[in-house]
Amino acid sequence: MKKHALLLLAVLICAYAQAQIATNIYWVQFTDKNDSPYSIDAPEAYLTQRALDRRARLGIAIDEYDLPVNPQYLQAVAECGAQLINPSKWLNGVSVYTSSASVVDAINALPFVEAVRECPNDPKAQELKQRWMENEMKAVEAPRAMHEYYGGGYTQATQLNINVLHDLGYRGEGMVVAVLDGGFIGTDIHPCFDNMREEGRLLGTRDFVFGSTSVYSQSTHGTSCLSTMAAYVPNTFVGTAPKASFYLIHTEDGESETILEEYNWVSGAEYADSLGVDVCSTSLGYIDFDSNVSQWDHPFEHYDGHTAPMTIGAEIAASRGIICLNSAGNEGDGVCTLGIPGDAEHILTIGAVDDQGDRAYFSSVGPTYDGRIKPDVMAMGQGTYVASGNPNGWYGPYYNGDGTSFSNPVMAGAVTCLRQAYPNASVQEICDVVRQSGDRANNPDNYYGYGIPDFSAAFEVLHVEDTFVPQNHILTVFPNPSNGEVHVQLNEVSMAELGVFDIMGRQMKSYHFNGLNHTTFERYLNELGSGVYFIKADSEYGSQTVKLVLTR
């Protein structure tokens, strides 16, 4: 039955190759996953062993989000006369093409269909995106001076102190990164990727725009982004994760600008999850669609971390144990100029600085609608050294480009090396330590976020945390981790002096705790935002430090 379901799904979605260039595209939202041939108890039918190993290592249970869309529902939609494009198990629906109003009516009448929504094309929105990407790809003729091992990538790597992790042997070995982008022209021939190809670290490709397995078309954007991580030509150009393995996934259609591309991305992220990737790097963002169809607009109130389809997908990906990074956008100053899914809470949204650490004028800013600081952190995205998708072109194989599209993968490569060093750390812990190691962590804002991270410091913080073993049992903190209230109690002592510290060891509060005044201290803990904290207890019997993880 499982093999039959998988074969049916493949047959249903294999014929949509050119559908996305048309405008008659709809999103079909299902009501449930009832009577599915798939089971939570048999995840090997839809997740690879590597994906299952990541879940087990991080203590993440299989749940209904992991179940594929019911293939019987997909078959019924196809039998109505629609052409299936990409199903999404996380959003529980499928994108379809049809030019017939009667087909739409027939789909709407199916008992398990909640809604059918049009995905219109907006030429003005596409024109805006095209200008954004063209400005990023605008080469500066003179490359940056070479600096021995990293070559032209020296400044963008050492600005993050990722060279320290590289020297310790953490260069991304054994880690898998999914790059979701608009095309990878030239990646299959550029010499900076020779080492990746020769060592078999280009693990695969997938096209969610045209249904192909080749992604070497439409754009060179993904090639340049990938190079900031994967390039390995010592003394010419070395990226921030030069020994990681990669999947290349095409989700952005360069010929249109529709909400469908957000759904493409979610399907691509689901695919990456099923393969067991550790990190997702995305240099895309979405703001406006057809103003005549208000259901797809992204006004400010959508930037709340749980409304836009791509934001929902990014949050679910993070909950599966994937560290997701997304470029903030190139819209400059204003009130929340971020691109979706830059508002997602449990991802790292990356802004751009120059080689001096000053914010690039174009780097998008927050806050989110619910008041959270965005971007999270910054990396070099102005004058970034990148590979050209046309190595024989006017500027040669490398150039200096501008855009948060480039600062994002620079950061993603560094995060990949940190993940390699601490494979058992949670997504929350990795993201928090990256934020708290920023040079503006004491005074974050919506222009710089928490600043430029120091990955050497982040590594040391996680090292201390990873090796700490408490000697005394003075204090109990529960539940831990917590997404709600936190309670504290003393064990076999009458009083203790408590200190609360952030992940970088900065003291946030001191408190004389006698067990009777627990309500006041708990109220303080319950006012803290998501993050990793340490509570140090000193009593006449010794000291103990408790790590508290909040996931609110």
C-alpha cells in the first residue's frame, strides 16, 4: 500500500512541467489528513534515515505535520480536471493549474477541500523583484585583494571569526545544507566548485518550478550565493563552509511573481527536511502580490511570525530541527521593510554590512508586527566576494556584489560549522548563541539586530555549556524547556543567592531566594523572552548552575 501511494503521487505530479508560467494557478487547501496510507508509526515511508537520525538526536517526535498529503485527495483533485503542481504536507494542500471555472467549482465541492484560492501574477511585483536581483548581480570590476588561504573571501570570513572554527577542524564536514534559490547557472562548471563535485558533496538537485531535476537555468543568483559557502580554491576563494555537502533546490520563478513561489519554497523545504539536511539557506523574500486579490497581500500585520505561507513553513522547518537562515531584503529604511519569511521567530534573518562593519544602506529593517527585533544578525553583504555564474564573462570568474542575498549564505556557512561542532544543540540554542555573540547584543535594534556575531565566542559558550556537570542539587527549575510558566524550588536548603545570566554570561538579575518568595522570582522568569538562560544558585552547601530553555 505504501509503495502504491508513493507511485500514485509521482504519477499525479509528473506532468506539470510548464504550468507555472501560466496565470491560472490555484492553491487547494485540504481540511485534514484522514484515512491516509501513511502513518506516524512508520516514518521510514516518507523520511530518510538521516532525517530520522536528526529527529532522534534532537529529541523531536514525528507528528501529523510529517505525514504527506493524502494521495487519495490529490487523485480526486486531478480527476476534477486540474493539473497538479506541488503538494505541501506542512500546509496540507496542493497548488494546481486549470483554465476552467467549472474545474474550480468541482474541486470546491469535494468534501475534504476547505478552500480554493487563486494565485495571481503581478507584473509590477515581478519587476520589483527583478530589479532587486539585478542590483545584487551588478559586478564591481576590481576584485578585493587576495589574503592567502581565503583569497577574496578573507574579509567576509574573518569578520565573523569563522576562521577560528576552521582552524579547529570545523569546516562543515558531514553537514548537509539545502540552498533554495532562483537558479544555479554555472554551478556545474565553475572551478570554485570542482572540489565539491570531485568529493561527491553536491548531493543532488530538485526543481520545484518546472518539475525538472536540473536547476542550471533561469538565474546565476543561486550560484553566487552558494559560492560564499562552498567555494574551495585556497589562496583564491574559500567560503565559510568549504567542506559541507549541498542540495540545490529551485523554488523562485524568474519569469513571474506569485504567491505560488512561497508554496514552492515550502515544498522545497519539506523535501530538504525529508533528506535530513542540517541547515537551509534562502536568499529570497516576498512582499506584495496582486492588489486586486487582497487575500494574498502582505501588509504589516502579516509580519507576525505565523501568517504568510513561507513564514509558516520556515517555523515548521525549525521545529523539525533545521536551522533556517533567510536574507532580510534590500528595501532599506522604513517600517518593517523585510521580505517574507524574515519575520519568522525561530529562524535567523540576516542583514548586510560592509567590510568595516557598517550597515549597508539597502539592508532591510524591522520590527515585526508583534514587536520583535529583526534582522537578527549581520554579515558582509556589501562588496561581498562571490563567484560569477558565467566564469568566462566580462568580469571573469569572480566579482564583488551587493545584497543581503550574499550576507545570508556567508552567515549560513558559519552556522553550518557551528552545527558541526555541536550536533546535539537545539535550533533554539544555536540561534540564541549566534545572536548573543553579536557585537550589539547589549543594545540590539532593528537596523543591526544583535550585530555581527563572533563565532569563536559562540563556540566557547556552547563548549562551556556542553561540558558543564552540576556538583550539587540545590535548585529545581521546571518545566525545562518551557513554553509557558516556569517554577522554581529549593532542595534541602533554606535559602540561596540566585543570579540569572544570558547565554553570553552577562548577569541580568540577582535575587535572595528563601523558597517562600518564589512567586516574585517566577514572575521575573515568566517575563523573559525565548532564549537560553543560566540560573546560578549559591548556598552554604555549594553552588549549582541550571540551564533554562524558554521557547515562547
